Amino acid sequence: MSHVGTAIAESLAAHNVSRAFLVPGESFLPVLDGLYDSPVEAIVTRQEGGAAYMAEAHGKATGQPGVAMVTRGPGAANAFVGIHTAWQDATPLVLFVGLIPISDRDRESFQEFDPKAWFGTQAKQVFVLDDPQRASRVVAEAFFQAQQGRPGPVIVGLPEDILHREFTGTIHPPIQVADGALSDADLNHLSRELTQAQRPLIFAGGPRWTPESAAAITQFAEDNHIPIIQDFRAADRVPFESPANAGWLGYGRDPRAAQLLEEASLVLEVGAVLGDVPTDGYTLRQSTDARNIVISPDTSLRGHSVALERHIVASPVAFTSGLERLNVGGAEAREEWFNTAHANHLDFATLPEPAQYRAGKEGTAHMETVFAALHKQLPKDSLYTFGAGNHCIWAQRFLRSTVYPSQFSVRNGSMGYSVPAAVATKLQFPERTVVTIAGDGEYLMNGQELATALQYGAPFLIIVMSNGEFGTIRDHQKKHFPDRVSGTQLVNPDFAAVARGFGAHGELVTEDSQVPDAVARALAAINNDGVPALINVITDQDLSLPID
């Protein structure tokens, strides 16, 4: 007899799901049983938040919904952090949640909760499977909803008793997702407006990109002398060294990037919208006379905060496939605008020379030295993960993305993402070097997923910036309550020793001279021994942000 749990596993396989990230629970045992003979690999994680983060990173990496599975009540609560991340980052994700039996509802039964009440404001849709014969159809609908329009998380609640019932239906195929398109009128409008614009700017980011679409928009921008500025924590759509790369917007951005946005005579928003963070809290480009054209499959334009001249309903893939039909002239007139934007980006993203380093306390190293060593020793196609905190400004500013996708982070400011994201991306891209930049506060939020990396053979490099505080909050504290340190200081273990206890390679760095060899040994452990490596870099609290 085929039970509903088997139907769900077979439906996942029909959607080409390669792996599901989970913490097991008795509420969905039939699904675990269905995975036993399935090509879908069950990645057993150490906490539901880590599982949800991994699924979110998988969604960013592939454009297909990442899959997480957790149990009712506490398991669902722990997974919520990944749901909020997927919601704000517009990442396709499907979370399967085991539920209490139907007959136990509304009786305050063990671990009971209402999934629609919990997730209703942070998910595109919440399904509860009450009909065993609809199991495969619900999976197909969940995957469709997670991907269509503006992607996001979808929840599928699985009552325990339903999962045990017989499934006599058929496995439903995937439902096709539309990409939108450019009409002749759209093409004519874009061609005319871009040709006439003296200072056009492309703002790129958001979901539904591919390596091909990223390469196409880069080539288009280079050919037509249109600078591309990228969204917060999404600076991998354009290669670092492309002459079209004008940097990025958001926290820690170059003041000249904000000026570029303000001075642009026309902004073409592709995939992303100018919302809260890229506009510096709704302060940049707020004039009602500002000219902005949005290319997005999201008909609601959720988060868009500036004037809108035209909305073209198309994904980045659909838009870039039509670029060859655009007839844009006037490139020579834009040369100075174009070249200056890129020169400013390179200037901002160039590490200072050692002679310019600010003096740090004895027993500490400089992050500038660490990033200089990474530049010299990492492959060009390395992939980077980081979560939230001051340490992320180092990663956003100085790590050089050359191919898409290569930068995985969060735009909702959620900590604890870096290590789970590294696990997921290394499993998806085993041939690439994966590097995580973590702060000491962030690392301990999900550092236990290092055990998951070792269990499933996902070696990557972790750089922990250890300054003994929650640096971002401490900086805000300095502004509002100077000289009153409260609730921001940390006492840390030796992260390198802890990593060795997991079975990984661990290095402790307390001065700049140790950095190059520590990075070399860590990369050798990854590439030759096949184990993750961690470098615990002790830094000065007063040097937590990059030099201005």
C-alpha cells in the first residue's frame, strides 16, 4: 500500500528536488519513510532554523524552491526565522510542517498551533492537507505559488493521521511558471528613453536571475555605457571587474553610490525595487519627478517606494532575452558618466595598503590583512555567504564576485545565516570554494551546523571575526548612549578549538603575520582533506568597520 507520505516524496522527485533539509519529528514519519527509497536526499540538520536557512539558500542558488521539513509547535517556531528571510528576500521555499491529527484540533493538544495564523502574514500561501488524495496536487500548487510572480515561502501543513492514509491518486506534474514578456510598445519605449537619457542607471537585484541573464545584462550595459548599481546583499549580478559595475546600495554603501542614484536621469529597476534599504530609509530618489521604470514579474510591486513611470511585467530572464531587440544609441555621450561610476566603485572596494591600517590592540589582527590574503589565495569563482552584522560590510565591500550566483546573504538583517547557507551552497556547488564570513555573535547562532557539513561532506572555509561584542548594536549604542555599554558584550570560546572538536580544521589568528599561512592551511584542509576549516580572527572592537 502506498501511503500519503510516499506520495509527497514522489511528488518532490517529480519536481526535481535534489535534497530536503529537515529536523525529524514523529508528526511526519510517513514522509521520512517515503524518502527512504527516494532520490531526494534527506539532509538532517541540528536545528530547524538551520534547516530553513539552508532551504532558503538553496532557493537563492537554484531559483527552484528550497525544501525544509519540521515538526509541529516548537519545530515550526524555530523554522520561522527562515520563513521571514525568504519572505523579505523573495526566495522560493516550501516548508512542510507536521501537524497534530485532525481529531485533536482545537483541544490544546500536544504541540498544537494554527499554521495559518502563525504564517499567514509571512507566506504567500498556507496549505493544510486534509484530503489524502490531494497530496500530490497540493505539492504542485505549493511549488507553483513559491515561484510565480514575486517568489516567496509557502507552507504545507501535514496532519499526522492524513499522512498514514492510503494514497490512490496520481503524481501531479509541475505547474509551469510564467516569466512575462516585453511587448513591442515596451521595447520602443525602452529604446527611446534609454537613448535620450543623459545619465541612465540600471538597478539590479532580486530573484529569478540565471547565470545567462546576469551575463546578458552585463554585456548590454557595457555595450551601451549604462552603469549598473546592485541591491543590498545582492552584488553578484555583475562581475566585480566589469566596467559596468557601479557598486551597491544599502547599509555601508559608498556615499558616491547614493549620489549616483540621486543624479540618474532615468533608473531602470531590473528584478529588484527601490525600497527601504537601498533608498536609505526612504530618503533617496523620493522626488515625484524622478523617472523610474521597473522590470519585475511582481504585479503588486511590493516594497517599491519611488515614482513609477512604467512597469513592465517580466522576470530578469524574460527581460534579458529581449535585449537584442532594444535599439539604444548615444553610448559615446554617456562615456564619462559610465567610467566615473565604475572608477568610484573600484576606489571604494580597494583594500588600503598596510601602512594605512589603523593601530589595533596587542593580540589582535586586522580584517584588511585577512581579506588581502583571501584575494591572493581564493579561486576567482569562489562563493561567499554571510548573514547580518558589521562583519558583513567587510564581505559586501571587499569580496569580489565574478560569476552569478556567488553572494548569499540576507536582506532582512537576520543573524545566523552564514553557516547554514554555506552548507546548502557547497552541497549544490561541490566544485566551487565556499567561504563564510561570520561575526562571533552570529556564528554561535547556527555554528552547530558545522556538524551537518561534516556529516554530508560539505567542506568550506569559515572566517570568524571575533571582537567580543554585537558590533552593529554597539555602534548604535555609541550614537545614542555614548560611554554606556549595556547588553552588547560577549565572552567567546576558542572557536578554532571548538571546530577541531567537530572534526574540522581550526586556526587561531591573533596577529597579522599569522594570516597568510593560516588561510593556506585552511584551504589545504578543504581541498586535500575534504573537511571544513575555521579561522578564528581576534580583532579590536574599535576596528569593527572598514576604514573610511
